[in-house]
Amino acid sequence: MSRWEGKYVIGLTGNIGVGKTVVRQMLQHLGAHTIDADELTHQVMAPGAPAYQPVTELFGKIIIGSDGKINRPLLGQIVFSVPEALARLEAIIHPIVIQYTGLLINHAKQRVVVV
């Protein structure tokens, strides 16, 4: 039995710059429902979103910009220079993104969903 009964879920992966966005847009043009995991990650880290408080508590106020949003370039510098920090960030972000992705797949009207 499928996790998403009646849906064809396609995971679109690849390295930076190989054309994932182009392929996703082509499939969307053909009628597929598409989910941009990068955009979803940004959304769950926005102020008031589920990952905002745990991430800011873990890394401190230093990562909060003057606009109240997480300064993603600064957070990137931190986590890409300290492997343990990246693992801790992913431990917060990944479960939330996975949960939201599942909800979006379930609510998609189209039978074909591209993530």
C-alpha cells in the first residue's frame, strides 16, 4: 500500500546547477503539482513558523537580522564550518520539512506530485 494512495510522487534530486528547477517547472507546466523543498525550508524558518524558535534558541540571537528573520547567510557560515552545528540544524529542520511535505502531498489535487 502506498503512503499516498492514488498519487505518483516523484523525488527530483541533483547537484547545484544541474537543472532541477527547470525540470520541476516543465513538469508543473504539464500539470504536476510541485513542491520546492528549498522554499519550504525557508518558510518553516520564518518568524512564527515551527523551526524559527528552536533554531534561534540553538544558535542564539546573533543569527537574527534587524528585520527579525533568520540571517541565512550567517547561519550558513556557522553550520558549514562546524559539522556538528549542521547536524543539529538538520535535526530540527528535516522532521518539520518532511511533515509539511507529506501534508502538501496529501492535499494536492493532482495525482502527480514532484518534490
